[in-house]
Amino acid sequence: MKKVKKMFEKHDLLKVVLITILLTIVLTWIIPYGYFSGAQLTDYGLGRQGIVDILLSGVYSANFFLQQLLFVLFIGIFYGVISKTSGYKGLTSALAKKFKGKEKLFVLISSLLITLLTTFLSQTFVVLIFVPFIISIATKLKLDKLTTFLATFGSMIIGILGATYGTEGFSYFINYLNYYTTVEMDVEIGIRFGILALAFIIFNFFTIRHMKKVASSKKNEFVQDLFEVEEPANKKVKIWPMAFFFIILFAFVILGYVNWSTTFNITVFDKFHTWLTGLAIGKYNVISYILGNNATALGTWDLYTITVVLAIIMLLSIFIYKIKFDELIENGFEGLKKIIRPLGLIFLIYTVFVIIYWAPFTVTINKWLLSLTKGFNPFITTLSAFITSIFHIDFGYTGYVLGDYLFNQFGDSANIAYVIYTAMNGLVQLIAPTSIFAMLGLSYLNISYKKWIKYIWKFFVIMLVVLLAIFALLTYL
């Protein structure tokens, strides 16, 4: 036992992820995989993953998730550059002074903002744009590592747990289900909003309790900000341009990543895009040429689009705050280096998805579990969703491989099944070594996996009991 404990003292996040990858590979040698056609499972036998497959899984993970990986890299470059500007230093210092003595209020506001963004935006990764900014302020407020994690990355997972109109995982899950039946984004929306509210309240109850415990013990593991922000040398520095940039960035995030048309039937942005790109001088659509062929309407942006916005803000910042070109290169490179370790971790996690994609043994597990009882059973379905969420990484893939079966197997209870799979996808991400945002955040803030599990298990158990009660009431009342 002591040897195991010693083994995980250093680099425990990496070791836990590598063990999970190994476990996934071993299971491909034990459990056969297959695909559903309606309620019928076609068994393809064992999909044993060998040495070459393991090596290729890294290549394919970079291919499948290139957009997300490049986006995280660019966030590192962006903050590596702007964190050295006097405007950013002054802005974070000014906000920290505003919340001095009101740390609990800052944490609750940050948590609410991150949770709401996650639950409403179509792309979860875009929320990461604001996380280093919040962490910089938390550092100046001398908050501990765990509190800072809870207010940022932890709150993202709460938003996923209570997914309403957002997260790409839920939208892709629904899209795949629509190959087999008609499912709207607002399926059981009242219940999902209720789950979101309950999760947020209970989660932040534990957060505030933790903050009080830290304050009383006077033992504080201060945040070591990756993008350390010094106090501005000039107290009269102009912070309004940087504040304006973040307001504009926030506006673009809201406008670009809320599904206005499909979710709320608001078509004004689609019509505006059509009008704008149709503007012509003679027979030449000049605006369309300038924006490019891949420009899309607000509400339908991908991660590459907001990256362009980040690049423009970064360039304007270095112009206004007079950052030299050599400093731009050096600071950008430093920011890139600082984000490499967290990025490498999520790259490895994505290889689990590739292995499952090649040999989806989770389909066989689901078939066996869901066939244990006649009709719909919320407890068995919860167990099914729990196991599936550990391995699938991408929630949309769950809809892809299980959607046809869920519709045919559960019939009138399908809506409840959708709620179960959605909520469990978020809850599992609090503890699973395959949780992208949990592991990214733990690595970013240098928090051990052991310490995180030791803290979060009580919330996890309470929330699981609450969810099981909700699922049972939906089924049997």
C-alpha cells in the first residue's frame, strides 16, 4: 500500500491517465464490441488493440480533436502576450481591489458566470477563454488552489451536468438521436434546469464551506498562476482599452455560440449574415471575399472563428500598449510552453476515445445491462450512463452508438433516458480520469488527483442520490 501511495506522489495525473488508457486497451481484449441496428446488436467479436493501434491512437486523437487542441494552444499564446501588457496588469489589479474582503462574492459570481456560459453556449471549450483571467484575479486575492479550481473548471463541469441549451456534447447527442427519432433541444428542459440549479447550489455550498475551513485553518496553498501577472509599474496606466476588449470578447462569445436559430428560433443573425455577405460592388461580393468562404453567421461559430477574434484583440493590445515585436514572439512562446503540460494530458485522454471508437465494447456492456430488466429501469440506465460516460469522452458519440437502441428499447420512457445520460455525463466528469476539463484544470493549477477526489466525493455522492431520486420520480410517478 505504501509503495502504491509513493508511486502517485509525483505526476499522479499523468499516471492515472496512463492507467486508464491501459485499462481501456485490456478491455478490448476481454469484451467484444458491436453496433446497434434498432434493438438488435451485431456482434463483431473482440477488437483487440495492439502496439501499432496504440501508437496510431495518438495520431488519430490529434486528427479528431485538432480544433480543440489548437484552441487551447492559442489561449496559451494569447495570455502569454496580454498578461505582459500594462493594461491587463492594471485591469486584474483593479478588479482584485474591488473584491478585496469580498472573496466569497467573487467566487460565487465567477462560478455562476462560468456555469451559465457552459450550459448555454454551443461550444464548451470557448468558456476556457475567461478562465485564466479569473485565475489571475483569484491569485491577487490570494485564494487557494482548490477554491480557484471550483470557481472555474469545476463550475464548467456543473454547467455540463445541468446542460440546458448548450455544450457541444449535448447538441451532438441530440443531433445523432434525430437520425432515429425527432428530439428537440428542449426535451425535459424544466427538469434539466432544475438539475442545474440544484447542482449549482449544492456545489457552491461545499465551495463556501471549504473557503471558511481554509480561512480558519490558515493553511492556504496559494495559486501559482501560469500566466503570472505583476503589479503595473505605472499606477496611472490606461486600463479602459483592455476592459473594452474583454467586454467585446464576452459579447462575441455570447453572440457567436448561442444557437439563436435552432434553439430560440431567432433568425435575425442568419438574415444579417446573408445580407452582409451579399453586399457587392458591381458583380463582386467584396464583404464575402474579405470575411472568407468559411465565415458563418453568429450563433454557428466554431472554435477557429473566435481564435481569429482573440488574435485581433492580441494584436490591438500590443499596438496600444506598445509591446515590441520581439517581446510579442518571446511572450507568445512562453505562454505556449506554459500550456503544453495540461495540453499533453488532454491529448492522452483523447486516445481513450480513439480506442473506443475503433472497438466500442461499451455497446456490448450497455446491451447486457439494459437487458437485465424488462422495460425501462432508471437505476440500471443510470449505471449504463455512468460506465458509458467514463469511456466515451465525447458525449455526442454516446448518441451515435446508442441512439437507435435507446429509441427502440425505451419507447415512451426515452425522454427520461435522455435526461439520465445527459446528467450522468456531467456528474461522471467530476471524478473520471477521462474528464477533459477536470484533468485540464487540475494540471493547470497543479492539484493532485488524490486531493481532488478527497474533496469532491461527498458532493458526488449527494448529487448522485439526488439524481437517482429525480430519475425514479420521473419514471414511477
